[in-house]
Amino acid sequence: MLRRLYDWTMSLARTRHAERSLAAVSFVESSFFPIPPDVLLIPMVLAERARWIRYALICTVASVLGALLGYVIGAFLFDAIGTHIIELYQAEDAFAKVQGWYDTWGAWGILFGAVTPFPYKVLTIFSGFTGFNIVTLVIVSIIGRGLRFFLVSWLLYRFGEPIRTFIEKNLGLLFTLFMILLIGGFVAVRYIF
């Protein structure tokens, strides 16, 4: 089933409705959909490399709006919908661990989830469930999701097809390393300077 869903999502990139499809997938991926918008973003940027900024912006805006839907699910519809989404991704343990993560890292944890392959929907739903500050969620989502989509789009614009294979193969590692460097930089600035 997941393979059919992936293939269907990829086919959307070849239609005249590709931008709307990109926005829709970016929106629902932040709250419940399993396929990341990268599967549309990558072929779209490769097909029209000059539009990389537009495509990254579409992904970012729609993803942040989708994060708000995830927040609403967590805040008001957790018993009816949220628990089923968490179960679908078999993220019950992750959901329980996120509480400690939020207590320790707060917005940093959301930022990490926004740019890594961690199911961002778990964080958006959890944010609503715990009543996390919605303004902070939006700001961190703009930074994190924007960073992710603009970086992927720029790399595809700059390097074309060879980078596609490299990104798809190493996406999780690349974003995790970037976040370690980013957070490490902030920690160093705080404690060294």
C-alpha cells in the first residue's frame, strides 16, 4: 500500500496541477500524510530548475499551515483522530518520549523535527496536545521547514540530477548532521562567548 501511495504522489509531479499537488502534500504531511513533499519537490525542481525558490516557498508555507492542522488535531481532536495517527505510524513510544524532549528542549526539539526525517506530524499533534505555544510552533516551523525545503531545492538547482540521488540516499544523515552543527553552534556561542 505504501508503494502505491508513493507512486501516486510521484505521478502528481508530472501533471499541470503539480504546484497545487505540492502544496496539498506539504500541508497534509505536517499533520497526517506519510509521504514527504520531497517526492514531488525533487522532480519538479529538476524539471524546472529556475523555479526552485517558488517550489521551496510553496512547500514551506503549506507545511506550516499543515502544522497548524496538526496542532488543532492534538488540541481538540486527539481522542478522535490524533491517537489513530500516532498508532498508524507506530509512534506511541516516540509520542511518550516527546514529553521529556519538550520539557528539556522545547522549540529546539520542534526545529530538529522540522528538518529531519522524524515524523513532523507527531510533533505538531503533540504540540497541540500539550498546549505548546502556537506562535513559537509557527516561528520554529517556518525556520525549520523553510531550511529543509530551501536547502533541498537549492542543491537540486545548483547540482541537478547527481545531487538528487545523493540527497535521496542520505537525506536523514544530511539533515541530522546539519542540525547537530546548528545546535552545537548555538550551544558554543552561549557557553564559550
